Amino acid sequence: MNWLSETFSHHWMFLLMGPVYIALEAIRPIKREQKLFRGELGQDIFWYVLNNVYIDALLYYARVYITLHLAPKIWARVIGFITPFSTENFLSQFPTKLDSTFLLVIIIFFSRDFLSYWAHYFAHRLKFLWNFHILHHSVKELDWLSGHRSYWLDGLIFDLIISLPLVFIEVSEEGLTLIALWETHLQFFIHTNYKYSLGYLGKWLNNNQIHWWHHSVRNHHKYGQNFGSYTLIWDRIFGTYYAEDNVPDAIGLNDPASYPSNIIKRFFYPFTRLMNLFKK
């Protein structure tokens, strides 16, 4: 395991940045009435530790193998099935190693952003995926840590979908670790209860004021709004963008009674739902 993955697995960045986010939220909060020790904070700590300490430790090598080796092979099969290209002839020349780091970053940035948008959209549209993703939307008050309340299989499914560019472009394990570090802190950034402004860029780059509307109890489009991860480009193109000058008053599920509040029940919720579906 390289030094980057060691750093990521030991969460030095989390330990360093956590106090910074707490201080920023105390200095200039979006919602002043929200307390530091808010309701269900213990749940967010539980899910963060479970996902990022234990699950990541157990599945780190599995996720690297899936992302670098298994997923590209699956995607190659899919491409060969849905296109006239011969899989062996067409894909044998890939993945390509790019000499330009700048070009590599640009391609990975926009391709992952595009695929993340659709993965997120279908996580809301398809009931099978929503059974995993619903945990993330059970948060009633948003802050820097709340973005990491998520189900571990939810992230694994996202990894499988957004690994498509790795069929064509070679990315090292170190590069994947840097992406993971970036996306970890992006979750802190877009959920934080800190009032900041990106100016004109705030209309195109994801930020907390926009993403808070994604967590609104009300869907302003059929399946929700603001699904973008890095940018808001795809929301604007595909008509799922929505924002107001302020942030929504109510955060969370529009039907909270349909989802358990107990941690243990939430852990088994996706599987119980799937079992009920199969029984029907």
C-alpha cells in the first residue's frame, strides 16, 4: 500500500480539516440556530467510522481491484455488446497512458462528473438504487459531517458506474487515491453549514447553497434536483437545476415515516426491502 493510501486510510486529512470546518461553521453559519451537537450527530459519526474506517479497511484492495481491473472488463463487454466494434480489436489498444497530466486531469474531471450525475440521478429514480441511497437523504440538518452519512454499497455502486473512463485511460492507484481524497473533502464542502460564495462560479460549480436544495424535502423536479457532483453543467443541460437565493427551510425525506430511525434497522433496510420485493 503506497503512502497516499496509508494517509487516506488513517484519515489524517479528516483529523486536520475537521476542526477547520467546525470553526468556519461557528464563525459564519448558514443556519445560526443549528447547534454543533445537533440531533442525530451520533448517527453521522457512526456511519463515517463504519464506512471510512472499517469498511474501507476491509474493502480497500477489493475496491482498487474492482475499479482498476474488474469494472473496465465489465464495461468492455458492455461496449462490445451495444456497439458494432469488435471488443478484441477495438479495445486492445486501451487503456492509453497520457503524457500530459493536465489533459488527464481535465478528462477524468469531466467524465467522472458526467457519469456521477447520471449515477446520482438513477439513484433517485430507480427504487432498487434508492433503497441504498435513502440513508444519505435521511439527514434533517446539514453540516460538514452529514455528507458522509451514506450506505457503503451506495458508494461501491457509484464506483462501478464512474469507472468507465478507466477502460480508455490509464490511471494509477496513486491517482485513484488522490481522487478519493478530493471527493471526500468535496462532500464536506457541499454539505457544510458555512456561508460562503463562489460568485459567478457558484452558478456552474457545485456548492453548499445549491446542494442544500438537493436535500430539500420537496422535489422541484420529478425525481429531485441538483444531481451534479463537481459541476452544475449537466443539471442545467438536462433540466434538473433548481435554486433560490436562500436555502430550504426543511431538509430530509418528504415521507420520513417510511424509513426507520434506528441504526440497526437502517443497516439492514436495503436487504429487507429487496426481500419484500422478491416475496411479492
